[in-house]
Amino acid sequence: MKTRRVQSPLRNPVLIGAVTVLIAIVAVLLAYNANRGLPFVPYRILRVDFSNGAAVSDGDEVVNGGTRIGFVAAMKPVRIHGRVIAQLTLKLNSNERIPVDSTATIASRNLLGLKYVSINLGRSRRVIPNGGVLPLSHTTVPVQLDQIFDMFTPPVRRAIQQAELGVGDTLASRGPDLNQTIVELPPLFGYLTPVAGYLSAPRAELIRFIDALNRFSGTVAPLSQTAAKLFGDAGTTFAAISQSPPDLEATIRDTPPALTVGTRSLEVQQPFLADFTTLNHDLAPATGELRAALPGINPALEQGTRVLARTPPLDARLERVLIALKGLAQAPSTDLALLGLTSTVDTLNPMLRYLGPFVTVCNDWNYWWTYLSGDLDAQTNYGYAQRALLNQTQSNQPDNVGSQGATTFADGGGLTYSPLGGGNEYLHAQAYGAAVTNNGYADCETGQRGYVLRLNYYDPQHRDLATDPHTPGAQGTTFTGRARVPAGETYSRAPQTGPQLAPVPGNN
């Protein structure tokens, strides 16, 4: 007789699909609620009273010395002694113990308005019990960034938003362009220095020129479209003029005499211009009839009269400017200035060839700004102070950072670890951290985390020191760096000027 085989339930596709969907739903729920704490993980409750909530949100981090120790679970208003304050409920790690003399503050994480709660642990042996309260006297709420923006009126805030949007669009994906600009700025400033010095002289009357140019621009503003077409036609004309450099040189050479004749002609025309002003006054009724068809004629004629009356003095001053420019070109000191500029460029080129890869390859310029916002936000009784880390070691270790009259570098001293004084201290001071290898590939030594335990080729005792100039091998790129220097950029691995370090086999 044949027996019927019973099919295993694990081979049922409906059952397997249902189990898979259930597991996916559980995973999504855990991920969605991760910022409120994972299930089955113990924690401690701490309630903290603040004068105001400062826009703190559920799920914001709670940190101690830069380390995350919990998150904000809830915030509610409470009334204490007739005053309404904000009470934050914090969920801390189960192993956190908060002394009763601890303090807390609300700080800004970034410019986007995100906040976090910073707890500074006290020294008392008494700790706040689970579910206890850190009173209002132990908390502070400094001035927040959004409160600073509240000082501006709504039109000013909208203008700031538009300006920040424009700056963001301008700088987006412009890192290589900014680097190239920084490389080419020194030669440009060298050329601009004598020009700026001359323009800033009182006899140049640059302010009067800009003021006249401003009024002239206001006059021609109604004719902007016509002026745009004029500039387009002028571009075509100048393109044709540039095809004949000798004729252009002759025109420039003959311009000063022509301007002199033009100045004299304008002086003769001044009575005519005065009479023409009177004629315009007499034609005012007729001009009023034309206002509906030509609304810009009257302002143009009025402004044009004022501008033309000041044209002869302007031409005279322009003549003096051109004469002074000619004298500057013929002055013996001009050649000396150009020679000095050449020497400056010769001095800067080796520096830029060495420093350039630190910007273009290792991105050190942008890294310098990364943590700048948190450098000066340590709150004190007088405002804010710069954060600093005091290095110290065992007081009985010779030649440590706290010793006076040290005779050599800190080399450990052969002491054992002490819980009170810390461990032994060793020198880790590699000089001239490289940016690229000799063939131009990324070797961003100063952009990496940690340090080498032992790198001292010339030390006969082979102690745990790091004094050699470079780490052997290519360390590679930083997080946002390049694989090698950009094409066409000259570079050097070591400084080309000044004292040179002793070569170390294997890591040059």
C-alpha cells in the first residue's frame, strides 16, 4: 500500500512570505523609534528644569564632554513658585550617575537650529536618584542663534535668507575654483597694490568720480535695454578695432590732444547750454503734453543738463590723471617696484608649491573651519571662553610636559602606570607632515586620526617615540580629499626653502 507524504510547513510559500513581512515591519519600527531608545535596553530617567525650552525637540542628544550619554524623551511646562518653566525628561544610559552639584545647559549644534543638552558633571559623591530632578538653579539657557535673528525686522530677515541662498548657490561645488583663486591671488594683489595706492590719493578725486558715475547711472537707468543693445554693438566694434593694434595705439596716443580740444570746445558751448536750459523751461507746457507718451524725457533732460555742466572740469581732471599715469610709467621707481614684485613672486612660488597640495589634495583649508564653531562656546560666568585641554603626566617622571628645566624630550622615564598621575609620557611630534608623495599621490599624514607608536630611526634604544619627519608609505586621502594633485599643478613634497630635515631611509 502507498502512504501519503506530509508536506513540511516550512515549504509553504504563504507562511514564509508572512514571516518575512512581519520581520520587515519589526525592523522598520525599531529603526523609526531608534532615537527614542531601543526596546529592552535599560535606562535612567533624569528631569531637568530650564527657564525656557529653547526649541529643544524630542530625540535631541544629551552629551557630557562631547560623548552622547542619552537623549531628550519629552518636554513639558511646569509651574514653580508662580513661574512657568520648561522641564525636560532625559533618558540616560543605565550606567550614568549624575552628581547633585552637576550643571546643564542648552547649546546649538549648528546654524540650522538643532540643539543638544550638555551636562557638566559635578564632584559631589551624592547622585541624583532615578527619576530625580536637576533644579533650575543648576541650569542655564544662553542666548540662542534664533534669538539673535529675532532682533531683525521681517524684511531684513527675508533679505538675509535671500543673501544666504545666493551665497550657498555661489559656493556650491566651487571648492576647486576657490583653491585656484587662492593660488592666483598673490600675483593679482601685487599688481593691484600700486594701482590702489594711486586711486586712494586725494588728488585722484575718486569719490567725486564715483558720485558723478552714480548720478549718470541713475540717468541712463530708464534706457537700460537700449544701453544693453549699445554694449552689444560696442563689443562688435571693439572686436573689429582689436584686429588693428597699430591703429589702436595711434588712437590712444592722440587722445590727450583731442581731449584738450574737446575741453576748450565745451567751454565755448557753456553759454549755449545755459540758453538751452532756458529753452527747456519755456517748453515745459509742451513737454507736459508729451509725458503720457515719453515719461522718461523730462528726467533725462534735467539730469543731462547737470551732467553736461560738469563735463569740462571732469575732462580737465581726466587730463591730469593721464599725465600722471604717463609720469608713473616713465618714473625710475616703477622699474624698481616691478623688480621687487618679481622678487616677491620668486619668494612665494616655492612656498605655494609646498603648501598648495595641503589645500588642493588634503582639503586642510576646509578642515580648519570644521570645528571652529565649537572652539569658543565653553560657557563661563563672564560669557564664553575658548576650550583648552591641559596635558599632564606623573609628577615624578623626569622631563614631562609639566617639568621645569627639562634636559631632553619626554621618553617615558621607565615608570609604571599610576591612577592618580596618569601613564608615562612619550614624544609624538613628527615635523613637516606631508601632503603628497614624490610622484604627486595623496599622503595626507596630518589629516589622519591617531598617531604612530614608534617611528624613530636614529634612536639607538628604540623607545616608543615618533620623531621621524614622515610615516613610511602613502597614507592616502582624507575624507573629502583628492587622489593626487590636479593636472598641471606644480608641487613639492618637502619645503624648498629654509633648513632641511635629516633624511630617514624608507620614508622620504
